[in-house]
Amino acid sequence: MRTIQYFNKALKAEWIKQKGSGFIWLTIGAALFIPVLFTLVQLASDFSEIMQASAKNPWKDFLDGCFTGFGNMFYPIYLTIIAVRLSQFEHRSGGWKLIETQPVDKFSIFMSKVVVALSFSLLCILCLIVFIIAGSSIIMLVKPTSQYGNFSIPFDEMLIFGFRLFISGLGILGIQYMFSVLISGFVWPFVIGLVGTIAGLILKGLNLFAWWPYATTSYTVSSPDALPSGKLFLPQEWISIVWFVLALFTGFLWYNQKTFRRAFLQPAYRLTYLLSIPLAVFSFWFIGKPTVLAPHNRTVIAGVIESKRPVDKILLVDELYNETVLEIPVTKNKFHYISEKPLPTATYYLIIGADKPTTVFITTNDSLFINYKTDGSSSNAKITGNRYAENAFLKSGGLRSGYETYYLERNGYEMKPDKYSRELLKAWKEAMKKIDQYKTIDNIKPSADFISLQKKLQSIPFLKILEFNYIPTYKIYNPNDSLILPASINELRNALSYNDSSLLFNEDYRELAKEYYQQKYRMSAYNDSNYLATSIQQIPDGAIRNFLLFDKLKQTLSNTRDSVVRNEYLATFSNALSYPVLQQKLFAQNQLLKSLQRGKPAPDFMAVSLKKDTFSLVDFKNRYVIIDVWATWCGPCKTESPNFERIAEKYSNNKVAFVALSIDDDKWTWRYQAQEKSKKVLQLLSNDKRMLGASYAFESIPRFLLIGPDGKIINIQMPNPSNPEFEEIIKRETQGL
């Protein structure tokens, strides 16, 4: 009871000291700066178009941006200043000795300042939230097109995010208060806080020492949404609480006894106080220990869809042959599907409406919950369940090749085999280590089967630059040297088999397998008959051979204009396919190609222009239309584009239209590149690239089409514009124009 009375007296005294101290203005200023900056930037910029195309709440975007700018640097420095200034009141003129003569105990004196510091830090975050709402409201009033009026203010998310940020700052506050009590003067405690904050940003960027207390606020603002695992705090936020308790415990003992020796060494029983350090270390280890989610007892796919357009079903499609594996019914924007069908371990396409497919990892006895949001222009899928970590890895883009890999690929031929092998193995092992160490920000680790799979897939680029880049290039540049690789390189070579059918879902592996068998059996990619015949003769029957045959036959049919020749290819080679479904696909493709011959009606398509006008094939009635099907990510497309534009400048008129039809998913990259192109070419973006590709039987791009004024096909397999025949066809087909 007396301790409470002492504490109340000390706390009242602390609040009296803060009058006129400028703490309130410091708090308001720290909270105000970032929202004002963000508000001015958005008022000065045209963000309306971006916001209209985003499925995200603009209030939430503004909140996340402000919290990120505030939490990375401003908040840790603010906490440092608060802790230092509170202590400096007493360091001046022996203030600590003076207050210790008052009728209150040292614990109350010590903790009252902590409560004041906590109050100011909480007030700062609340002010930040108020200023965020105010700034967003100003934008909504000044710029009605900003879409703020179409969404509600996410008060719950703001408060939860603010509370997590408050928790993440506890470790910094506790440590800074401890140093400030022990060290007189403003400079050194402030320098400790500044250096600690900068080190925290660096360490987080390098993904090192996640327990570093000054990095915690940065971890919090990098994960603004509710944690998918359902946990309340990030591991770093729990660690911040441990740091806070440890710092206050250590700081008070030291402050109470004035010297380290009296606080922790004498008398001997005080040595037990030092056990707080290993206890804290154990807490760090325990909190930071990742967890692996257990498999389910059934295969379940459930979730909700937030969409302006009705959705009646979801398709789960394999990445190899684009076969529908599961068709999941949707009722009132909700779905819950239990599959009795075994699912091979792989990534699949999740197709919802006309949106870009979402990649999802799943296998038998997995339970996934999918929260899918779309507005027709963009979409976002949050996948939780026992494969949450695996799908988070895929969504993040997995591992990205470093500079070492890039250098080895571009300049490795200059190295001798021993040195090259050492450098390649070093880079590969580092990649394998990163896969082993991967965990989500809320400490969930992928399961062993996924890690094993990823190690195989991440080995692909290393094998490619060894087998198909370094070895052939080295032989060209060193024709008189014998190439002998050290035995150690076999560790990499044995990491992956070229006959692993379980990896065929992966496009990189399929390309690797094609390159390997082409090189091994000298199968020319430009001699279709030889390629197909050699595959049948040399490669054992199985999934790999079926893929190689199907892939080549499909490409050959697509590139063959003569239907008689296509029939001959099918008759000669399709029987070698041991999967009847693949034979059926090829015959269906052949029938489609027959329907796309000269004089047949051209399949319609829908597209949007740079000015957001909607176009279809009907809009080009009574005009010849020459179409370049391309994408910003397509290298050959960029090579042919200038030739297409040159011819458009020459022939474009009111009877002939030149159209560049993009199949990009990223409309902003398309818009940026398309607006720099020739004005003689109408730039369009396809509304549904999958339907376009299926309608015209595209197997690759660029693809050039010529359609007549009556909407009928003249030629959908035009040569590239760099070929003189392209221009000759235009002259011949549009005589007199």
C-alpha cells in the first residue's frame, strides 16, 4: 500500500516537471511531420488513376505509408529523445540526489519516469493516427477522384497497427532509459540511440540479428496487416517486451546501488541477478524458434471472394498442360471444397473469373483458406492454412540470384575450371542455406517437402550456367585446353535429375530438360521431324518423353500453315504419346487451326486503349487491320516493334489500321512503354490474354495477324516485320490502297 502511495506521489511530481518542458510540442511535431509530407505529395500528384485501379483501400494505403515512414526512423529517434530528456532533468545540478531525499522510495522514482515515457510514446502514436485521418480527409475533399469516399476508414486496423508499433518501441525505450539514467549528459545516450537505429535498419535489410531491439519498429511497419498465422504479435515484438523488462530490471538494480559491483556482485547472493541475462537469451531463442504447421487430415480449399462481379466457380489448373484439376463451386462469394482426389505436390494456377491466375502451392491433406479481393483491374490473394509459409515464399518471388551468379553467367568463361567450380558451388550452397533459413515474418517455416522441392528448383539456374553456358563457352574460347571439372562439382550435378517427372510443373525445369535432351541427343530445335523422331528413339517412354513430344508437336502444328502437313505430323508422331489426353489436345488444336484458315471469321477480342476506350474487332470494320501481339517482357517483341512501326508509318491510312495488342498483366509497365511508341500504331491492352491465346492458338509471341475489312482472316501467321515478305504480303493483299 505504501509503495502505491509513493508511486502516486512520484508520478504527480513527474507530471508537474513536464509543464513547460516542450514534451507535448515535441510529441505533436514528431507525429505531424510524416502525415503532412504524405498529404502534400498526394495533393501535388495525380494518384487518382492508380487508386481507381487498385483493389486496396486508399485510407489503408495512406496509413501503411505514414506508419512505414514514421516507424523506420522517426519513432526510434523520438523514443531516444524522450528517454534521454526525462533523465537529464535529474542529472542537472545533482537532481537525482535531491529527489532521493524526498519521502518516496527509489523504485517509485525510477518507474514514475518510465510511466511518463510510455504515456508520451502512446500519445505520439495516437496523434499520428489522428493526423493520418486528417490528411486523408483533406485529400478526399480536395480531390474527389481519389476514391477515398468509396471506402470506409479502417479504424480497427489503425488501432491494432498503432498498438503493435507501441509494443515494438518498448525495447528501445527501456534500453535508452537505462543508459540515460546511468550516463549523465545528453550526447552519449543520444548517440547510442542514433547508432542503434541506423544499425537496426542495416541489419534488417541484411536479414541479420532479428533480436536487435532497434530494428523491431522496422519489422512492425514492414508487416502492417493482421498476421496471417493469427498471432497477436511478431516474434520481434515479443522480443521487444523482453528487452524492456531486462533493461528496466538491470537499470533499476544499477541505479539503486550506484555501481555495477554493488548491484550484481556483492554480496554474493546478488550474482543471481545476472541470471536474468541467460534467461533473456533463452527467451530470445524460444520466441525466435520457428514453427512448422502440421498437415490436415483432408484436402480442403475454402475462402471468401470480394468482387464487384459475380463468381460462380474457381478452377485449380495444373501448370504443365493447363488441365483443370479441381472445379470449386462458389456460393454467395464463399467456397468450401473437400477433395477426395489426390493432388501431386506442385504449384497450381488458381483461376477466378478473368483475373490473372494466382499461383498456389498445395498437395494432398493440405487445408488452405483464401481471402481473394478483386476489382476487375487488380487482385490480391491472401493464403493461410497449413501451407501459409510455402505460399508466402512463392508470393515474395522466392530467392533472387545475386551478383555472383550474374557475374559467373556473364564472365565465367574467363575462369579456369577449378576456380569457376569453387565460385559456383559457393554461390549455390549459399542459396541452399537461404532456403533452409527461410521463415515468414511471423516465424512460420515451410515444411520439409517444400524445402526439398525448392532446393531442387533453385538448383536449376546454377546447372544451366554450368552445363549450357560455361562448358560450351569455355570450349569456344579455349579450343586447345581440355576441360576437366573437379569432382566437387558433382555435388551440384547430383542435386537434380533430368528425369524427375515431379518437377515438370515448373517452367524452368521444363526448359532445362528440353535443353539437356536437345544437347545430349543432338536434337535440332529447327528440324521438327528429326527432333520428334529422335525423342521417340532415344528417350524412354514416360512423363518426360510425353512432355517433350507434346510440347514440340503443339509448337509445330501452331507454326505450320498447311493443314495437310499438320495432318501428316499428327499421323506420324501422335501415337507415340502414351497419354491419350495429350493426343486429344493435339487433335483439338488441329481442328482449331483449321477454323483459322484464310476466309474464316476472325475470333473477336476485347481490349482497352491508352485513352481507356474499349475496342473489339468490330471497331475495325471496313479496314484492313494488321495486329502485332506482344508484351513488354518479350525480348523478340521489342526487337520487331521498330520494324512494325516503320511499316505502319509507311502504310497506315483510313483503310489500313496497325494495332499493337499487348498481353501484359502489368498495365502500368505497358502504359509506360506503349505511350513512347509511334502514333501511327494503335496501342491496345488485351482484356483477357488467355481467351485471346486460345482463340488464335498462340504458342509464342510476337505474333502478327492480317485481317480483312470484312472481319475474315487473311493471314494469322505473318512473318516477322524484319522479313521483307511481311511488307510484300501487305502490298499484295491491300492492292490499290
